Amino acid sequence: MAFIEREREADLAALLTPSELFEFEIRTSATARRLTHSLTAFDASEEEFRQLYSIWTPPFDESQLRRSVVVIPGERESSMQNLLDDSATVFSPEQVADLEQALRPRADFENATAARQLYEARVEVRGKNDAERAAEAKGDEAAAAAARLNPERGQQIWSELVENFGEDTLRSLRPVTGGKWLRTIMPAQPETGG
């Protein structure tokens, strides 16, 4: 698989100019997708994203993405600090602080207690949702109603998670955690006029 990827990269480099290759990669690469996902709460402009992509491309290369599931203690924190230091050469201190806030929630999952809380909430909510759907599929409305997650309990779970993780973190996690379960307890965001 790595051989095919290297061949693909070589073919693209031969066909495209360096600026065309950059434009292609910034829109289609796994690196760009990973960075886009990581910056959900930062709300980067296109120019800011381009600057961050240029700074962060080496640490976000695909080989590191494959092994990013296994984290050596302290390695993530050190790597993140280096990236933030590099970002400080381009962005204002306020922007770097916003960027750090957007990225730090990932570090929260190294805390086993926090991870357990999130897992237990997911099991409870998904269990209720699955039981309700199964009863509905059988046409048993009484069983579906009995299985349905109580809205007050859903709000309690959401509040507890917000207290420990922050609302922005939870909203940014929704797409990567099989978000349907989180969406069932997540209050709608107020619409902003504009």
C-alpha cells in the first residue's frame, strides 16, 4: 500500500507544477483532512489554514497518522507545543491561544477517568436508542416508549459531559465518535443572525 502511495505521489509530482501539487494536496490529502478536523473549533480562514498546513505538514504526514493511535506518554504534548511555537511565528498570541484551545481537547482523552465517563455515557445512550429502534421495528410502540431515553436524563448526561469536556469539544467530537449517540442528547446550537 505504501508503495502504491509513493508511486501516486511521484506521478502527481511529474504531472503538476509545485504550486499545482500544493493546491491538489491541500484539498485532497489525508493530511489536509486531518488538519481540517483538528481545527474544527479554531474556525480558520482559508489563508490561516494554508499557513497552518505549510507549518504543520511534516508532523501530519500519513505515516504518522497511521501510528497516531499509539501515543508515547509526553510525545503528543511535546509535538503539539512545537507546532504551537511554530504557529506563533505566523499568528498573533491571541490566535495561538485560540488554536491551542481548539487542539487541547484531544489531550483530555489521555485521562482514563474522562475517557471512561465518555464511554459510559455512549453505552447508556446508544443502548437506549438501539432498544427503542428494535422495539419500533417490531411495531411495539409501548416497548419503544419504555426504552426511549428520558429527555431529562439525556440533558443530565450532556451537562455532565460539558462540565468535564466543554461544549465546543463535544460538538467537535460528534463527527469522530459515531456522532449519532451524541446528537440525540446535544441541544441545538442557537442560530446566529448575520
